[in-house]
Amino acid sequence: MTGRYFEDCNEAGPHSPGVRRGVAAHAVDPRNAARLWQTSHDMLVAAATTA
């Protein structure tokens, strides 16, 4: 896995307003990725301790 986004078998470029193609900035934001990873981890730990 590369962490890249593809459209029609090509690497997608950044999204432009008014165009229905491209990758939105929030989808490649490293802070959002880190937050999602931490939230997922916390949820798994919570589920494991209540089971």
C-alpha cells in the first residue's frame, strides 16, 4: 500500500473547486491521520478492557 489516491488507474491530483475529481486536502493531512490512528487505537483498547 502506498497511501496514495488513484482515479481511473492514475494517481489523483489535488482537488480543485468546481471539479468532481482530485483528492481533498483533509484526506492527506498528516495531523488528521495521526488523530484517526490514535482514536482507533483508543477504541480498540477500550473494547479489549471491557470484553
